[in-house]
Amino acid sequence: MNDRYDAGYEGQYELVGYDEYGQPVYRQVPPQQPQQQPYDPYAQQTYGYDPYAPGQQQPAPAYDPYGTGQQPAAPEQGGGYDSTGTYPAYDAYDPYGQTAAVGQQQPQVAEQTAYIPQQAGPPDPVPDQQPGTQDTGTQDSGARAPREDRDYRTEQFAFVEEPDGDSEDVIDWLAFTENRTERREEAKRRARGRLIAVVVALAVFVAGGVGYLWWAGELPGVSSSDDSGGGTTTAGAQKRDVIVVHLHDTKGGATSTALLVDNTTTKQGTTVLLPNALALTGDDGATTLTKSVEDDGSSGTREALDTALGTSIQGTWRLDTPYLQNLVDLVGNIEVDTNADVPDPDADEGAAPLVRKGTQQTLSGKTAVAYATYKASGETQEAQLERFGQVMQSVLRKMSSDPQAATTTVQTLAQILDPSLTDNDLGAFLAALSDLAKSGDYKTELLPVETDGTLNAQASAGVVKDVLGGTAENPDDGTAVRVSVQNATGVQDRTEDARVTLLNGGFTFLEGGTASAAEATTEITYADDAEKENATEVAKTLGLPTEAVTKGEVSSNADVTVILGQDYEPAGAS
């Protein structure tokens, strides 16, 4: 009942494994083999008959394609036939490595085997057998079982060094991955560097912008202390380009001075008219604008104006009346709203005026010079300054706004300019002012001064601080002799003439009013003996004889008192 799986089979069997259904697989145990010589693949062997070998030769082993180690019996050495004269019979060839005797039927053995993967080993060496013997052992006709007694050595294997494509691909992939990672890191580093550079540049730009706005007075929250209109720009923080113009009348000898101001912050142009009586401090002490222009020259006057007005003048433009006439002709005449009739100095009395009073009067070079230098009887020098300012503003309106064209106009004048101002600088400056004058962003202001030439802080604040961005500074009162002048000539203009003359002489002028009756001679008095010398200098300055100086009473706050008589004739008066 309980038959074994191998029931009915003869011989010895051993368990080799299980099939896919879980059933045991057996194999027939082969008979014991005699001790075999290990396989030596590098041993020297002789195959076949070697006619040159001495003695008997061992026959070559039969080819065993499956390496079973079992070979057919070899004939005896020494001949191809046996003693009976017949060729001995050889065992039949078994392709599966099994041998059988001739004429003997091998028993069929039914055996179920399983496939066991393994590496085929080298063929076993042929065991030593006697000629004529045969391997009578039986073997399973199924799949060959693995041999467990094989001995493998290194020399039995051959290794061929061939390039491995897969290895190359792996190396290339690793290199590509490493390079791509490095590129990514490098890109990140560059991106960080660019980001840092952008942040630094942005910070510098913001800091520079804030600094400029603070300097220009446009920073929100910063306003002028005098700005009641809620403005946000301080006058002192604005940027201005300033040059001074001295108009020299080559016929009358008088001078007129004005500042041309270009406020690049507010885009506003201004002509500031400076009275000749303006008190300045020169190298020799207190002086006036007129005397400084005559004695100190352009450089000294520019520095004195900077000190008195707290501004910064970049250059000096000396404009003699002939050059002003040529300039008006070059720009093609000007239109001015004239405020007086100007007589022709070369015409007879009663002739038609050279310039008529009215609006939009067309002035040529000659008439423009006559109007700019005209001062009517009884008028102050400020009236003449205003006419000069009108002419200058009209000339700027007719100038070209192109810097190159304006420079060409300046060069055409063929002037010898002051070293502080070049043709290109003056041309570019006038072109900028011309643009402002054409757009209506230009005005003319008169600098107000006291009778003694000093600046009234309250009256001058609008011009000195707002227009020039400076602070008024008067000369030290102790540096000049204070002279009080009373007009007893019967001519109203004589007070102004004496004021200008004294201020030009370095004296401080004090208004003494007008006498009720005219006096024939001038009287100059001093109270302190120490002032006698100063009183004598006053007489010389006014063109009076020194005999007019006497000791006596003086006006309050004055060192010397002068009562002008009819003998006083100002310089240049006819």
C-alpha cells in the first residue's frame, strides 16, 4: 500500500532534489571509480601516432564532449591486430558519456530528474585502464547529475579583458551627474553674486538719491524756515550757477554790475542788479562795488561779493558798451518795454528822442546801449540799473538755446574774456538762461541797500537768501569813517553824487537830509582832533579845497559832517 516512489527499480539511488510539484527526485548512484589523475589542461599530451617518438606510444584518449571521464577501451600497444589476426572490437560510442559492451543491451532505467543549474566543469581525465577493458557500470539515461568531486583551479579558466560598455556608460553617467551638479552649484554662486551686486548697487543708488535730495532741499520733511507756502525745498540747498557781469560805459566811465543766476534745482533764472554803493570789504578795508571794480579788478571784486552775499560766483564777464552793441546786433535786435525817453546825445536840443517810452520798443545795438546806460536828472543809480536789467533779459530771450550756437555768438564778439570764464562756458551758460527766459521762468531783481551801502537783513532776505542762497554780511563798522552829508546846493542829484563818491572812496555814507536854504560854499567839520586827517581826505575825495575843513560840531553817529554848497561839482558833471 505504501509503495515508494522508486519502487520496482534496482540499484542504489540517492535524493537529489524536488521538482516543481514538490515530489522528490532521485538518481542512481554510480559505481565506485578508481583513483583518477587530476585534469591538467596545460600538461603535454601526444595525440595519435608519433613516428619520431622512441619506444611505445600511449594512444590518444578518445574525445569526450560532455566531460564524463568515461572512455572506450584502447587496444594494446604495439599493433593494430590481435593474435587471431582480427582487429579487436571497440565499444560503441555513447554521446551521453556512457559505454556498453558490444552486443550487450543496457537496461533501461526510468528515472525522474530535476534540472539543477550549474556551471559545467572541465572534462575529467581518462583513468588508467588496461587494454581491452570496458566500463561495465550503468548510468542513468536521463539528465546528467552534477559531479560533486570535481576540483577547479584558477588555471582552468580563461579571462579576456574586453571593454565593458555598461561600465563606460556608468562612468559617463557619473561624470555627467557630477558636472551637472557642479554647474548647478556654480550657477547658484553666480546668482548669489549677482544678487549681492544688485543689492549693493541699489543701496548705493538709494543713498545717493537721498543725499542728493537732501542737498537739493527736496527731501520730504525738509523745508525752508521762511517758506510759509508749505514748500519742501530750502533755498540754501539749491544748486545755482552764478556769474557776474560788469557793464563798462566807455564814454561816461560809469559801471553797472549784475549777477546772472541759473537755479538748476528750481529751473529759475534771475538777474540780480547790484547798486554801485554796495559796501564791500576789500584788501585795503571797506570799499564800494564801484571802487572795487576799478581798483581790485575782476578777481578781487568777485571775492568781495562772495563775502558780502554769501554766494559762490563761478566767473566774471566784462561787457564794454561796444560789445553790448555788437551782441544786440548779432541776435537780431531786441524788444523792450521802455520806461523813459532817451535823448540822442549827438542830436541838437529839441530833436526827437533816440529811444521812445513805450511797450515792445525795438532796439538796435546803438539804442540798446543808450537805454541801458541812461540815467535821467534826479534819478538814482538804481533806475539806470533797472534799464540795464531789461536790456540783458531781452538779449537772453533772443539768444540761441543751443550751447554750440550760443558759443559761436560769443566767439563772434571777439572779446578777451576773463580767465575765469571760457567761450564754451559762457556760451553754455547763456544758452541755459536763454531757455529759461523764453519759457517765462526768468525775472530781474534789485538788491536793496541802505544809504550807507550796507545790506538791511530784513530787506535783503528775499534776494540774498532766496535768490542767491547766501547770507548777507556787512563790513565792520569800525573799518570806515562815517560821513554825514547834508545837501545845500539846491540840486537834488548832488546828494546821490556825493554818496557814490564817498562810498567809492571807502567812507561810510550817512544821509543828513536837505538844507532849507542854499549855501555858497561847502563846510567840512570834525569834533575830535584824531579825525582831522580823515576830514581832510573827505575834502579831497569830493574834489573840494582843504580850507573847507574846520573843527566844530558833527552830527550824531558821524565822525565827519559835510554841508554841500554850490561850489561842489561832482566828477563828470557839466
